[in-house]
Amino acid sequence: MEGIKINELLNLILFEPSSSIAQNLLQLIDNSKNEFVEHIQTSLFRNVTIDKLATECDMSLSTFKHTFHKYFHCAPHHWFVT
């Protein structure tokens, strides 16, 4: 029974974009993207390591690198060097 309810919830979120649940989730994703990008941009001139940035973003190093590449289309060390 629980599996059915979870499937119904996922279907509502994924296939009913006008639902308030889907809108709230999309807003959360957009806000977290903006916060991540803003934090990286304000850190450009700080003497900070990539490990420290990952910690500041509450991410593991591998998740940070993946997220960074997703938004900036390059590896973190390339972006900070150039």
C-alpha cells in the first residue's frame, strides 16, 4: 500500500506541473542553484580550497564537483585558475 501512495505522489509531482507541490519543488531547486552560483562567484577572490568550498556548501567533494560542472560547465580547478 505504501508503494502505491509513493507512486501516486511521484506521478503528481512529475506529471502535474501545475500542482503546487511541483511548483514548490522547482522553486527550491532554482533557489539552491542561485545560492550555489552566488557563493562560488563571491568566493572567486578568496583564498579558499575546493575542499573548503564543498564544506561551505554542505556537499561532499564529489557532489560539489558534479554540481559545479553542471552550473559552470567546467571543473572547479579550471574555473578558479582561468
